[in-house]
Amino acid sequence: MERNKEIYKVTLIGGAVNVILLFFKFVAGIVGHSAAMMADAVHSLSDFMTDVIVILFVRISGKPKDKGHDYGHGKYETLAMTIIGLALLAIATGIFYSGVMKIVFWFNGGQLETPGTLALWAALLSIILKEGVYHYSMVKAHQLNSQAVEANAWHHRSDALSSIGTAIGIGGAIFLGQRWTVLDPVASVIVGIFIVHVSINLLRNGIGDLMEQSLPDEVEDEILQLAGSVEGVDEPHDLRTRRIGNHYAIELHILMDGQIPLKEAHDKASEVEELLIHHYGEGTHVVVHVEPK
């Protein structure tokens, strides 16, 4: 429960910043006639939506295992990360399309309005606030070992970086004159491309875990090394791994002297399990199968 409270706290702080920026950016985008700022405002709206998703899904993922969920509810946190990735991809596609249409309009001789300085100030404020929230959220994500908080941290970082592109585009359109107003939608297209990249990375990790993707090779090698370090245990093999939310699930076979008593073999297997749980955390699911050599 303490972990969930910390996740709620981190998410609510990020949510408060998102609400402030959301209204400021929409006003600045409308008053300042800036396509890039409107794109940035929509990005902040998606940030706020994902904050809500994290709070809802983390509450579910924190429930203990029950009759219908023998391995607990950790996958809901992974599902939250996947939904965030999908939301980002949808937002990015809309931003990219809108920017391209404005560029085509300008290329065909259309006149784009010069964005106002209010839009530039909104972009600069967004950079400062969102980069600060990113660092705070990432530190907490590592402390809490939370996929959802880490995904949300990257969402904050993507907003900060997109605001940099927005500021450059708006600033160029303001200070370089009417003939450079196209820099504003160009900035929104760059923002869209960047957000697509972030969303694809989140989706790759989230879908991989939902599809029972194995842990990285370096982690599996470490597991085999730890199991083999227990005296009397030989040749750990047939290793199977996956993630369940923020925890690992580990199954492996070990060889032991076939002449030792059953209790001794059981105790050694338990020692391997305890070693892995101690190393990877209390929520680690470990199953060890003993084979005689």
C-alpha cells in the first residue's frame, strides 16, 4: 500500500502541473494563433489523461492475488503503460497530420498568421516545468520499480522536448518575419515525429511484457549464475522468465546428487528460491525443479 501511495503522489504532482499547462497552452495557442502551441496543448491533454490511467490501473495492480489471479494483478500496470503508448501514438499522428496540412497550405501560397509572444512564453514555461517533473518522476520510478511511473516520466520528458521544438518554431516565426511563419507548423511536425518515437518504445515494452516476453539476456545470465552459486547445485538449466507488472517470474531446473535425502534436496531448492527472491525483491515468483544427476 505504501508503494501505491507514493505512485499516487508522484502522479498527482505531475497531474497538477499538466492541468496548469493545459489551460495556459490552449489560451496561448488560441490567442497567439500558433499551430505548434495548440499541438503542444493537445500533448499536455494526453499527459493529463495518462495521469488518470496510471492512478486507476496502479490501484488495480496493487491488489493481492486471489482465486482468479494466482499471479496477482501486476499485469494491469503493464497494461497502463501500453495504453499510454497508444494514446501518445494517436496524439502524435494528429499533430503530424495537422502540421503537414498547414505546411502544404503555405507552400501553395497561403498566408499563415504570425504567432504571438504569449505562445512563446507558454512554450518556455512548459520546458522548465515538464523537465523538472520528468526528473522527479524518473527518480521515483526507479525507487518504486514502477513501469507505469517510468512510462509517465517519459511522457513528461516528451512534452518538455516537444516544447523546445515548439519554442524554436514560434520564436523563429516571430523574430524572422512573415515569410518564416511556416516554422510554426514545421515545429509541430517535428514534435509529432518525436512523440511517435517515444510511443513506439513504450508499446514495444508494454506489448512485449503482455505477450510473456522473456527477461533480457543479461538478467537471465545473472539468474543462472546466482542459482549455480549455491553449494551442491549444478547446471541450472531450462530457465523460463517473464515480467508480472514490476516483478519477475522465474522458473528453472537444477541438478543435485541423486543419493542425498529428499529433505536436503528440498532445502537446497528453497535456498535457491530465497537467494533469487532476496536479489530481485519480495514480489519475485520463483519455482525450482530438482533433477538427480
